[in-house]
Amino acid sequence: MIFHTIPMDLFIVLSYFRMKHDYVEERISYYTKITTPFIFITMTYFYMIFGNPPMDMPYMCWQIAMILLAIAQCGYLADIEITPLNIPNIVFKVYLCILIATGLYHTIFV
């Protein structure tokens, strides 16, 4: 569990400061000041999903945190226009819409 928790928490904190730095330098139009603490806390308590059924609160919060993290990272890459494999920016924006729709559907109906 520590092999997942510590690297993910480090990634979340360092990603937060990277986005904040780019926001101050006006390279991006936003940074995740509100969602980052939620993502950090749910990743830190990731180990609790092993003692609870998948439909309980820790697992649901972890899923929401993973979706928010993916949205933040894809939005960041689309905003600074650094895309892997020279993927067009519109593909990232379509992927973000699909990711948001899938996250909402899964959170509400499943």
C-alpha cells in the first residue's frame, strides 16, 4: 500500500505546485486549489478500500479523486499545449468531455 500511497501523494503535491507556478506566470488559466486537498486525502486513505466493500465511501471517494486527477492533468496538458505523440489539442478536449461524462454517469447511476 505504501508503494502506491507515497508516490501518488508526492505526485499530487508536486503537480499542485507546478500548476500554481504556471498559473502565476500566466501559462495556464487555472490551477486546482480546491480539488487538490480532496485528492490528496483520498489517496492518503487509499488503504481503507481493502477493508470495505467496493460500494462504500472510501472506494467511491478514491474513484472520484482519480477522475478529478485525470481531468486536472489532461486540462493542464491541453492548456500548455504539450501533448504526447503530437495528439491534436481537440482530441484532449473531447477526451475531457468523455471523461467528465463517464465520471458523472458512474458516480450518479452506479
